[in-house]
Amino acid sequence: MSNKRHTVRAAHQLGPLMRAFRKQAGLSQGQLGERLGISRQAITALEREPEAATFERLMRVWAELGVEVSLQPRSQDTPDTGMEW
């Protein structure tokens, strides 16, 4: 997972990715929460419902996990899923 790019088109896709990056980093939910100054339960909630989190909190988690976020225009070859945030 280290150099692979992940395209995310819906908020619900973030939870499994965050969980995978956390596990790849060798961190439990409690350890990640401790590093961020939040509870294990808060990490559980982030992984279950990332769409309920603020972007700022998501960015803090990703920074702690060494994850970089990159935005780019959708290519014209990519079908529009019709999903709106």
C-alpha cells in the first residue's frame, strides 16, 4: 500500500483506507488516538463514519499516518458516478 495511489470518490471509502494505513503503520486505534490526543473510541468513529469528521481532524490523522492527500480534476475517461457530497 506504500506507493499505491487510491482514488476516493465517496466519503465511505475513507474508513477502510484509514484503517489499512493505521495497521500498516503498526498502530492500534488506542496508540493512534494517544498520538493525536483523542480517545480510541474517536478513532473507531473516524474509521466507521469518516464522513462525520471535520476535514481538519481527517488531515491530522492522515499526517500522523504519513498519508498525503492530492486533489486533481477527474479525467474525462472516468465515468461520473453521480455521487454528490
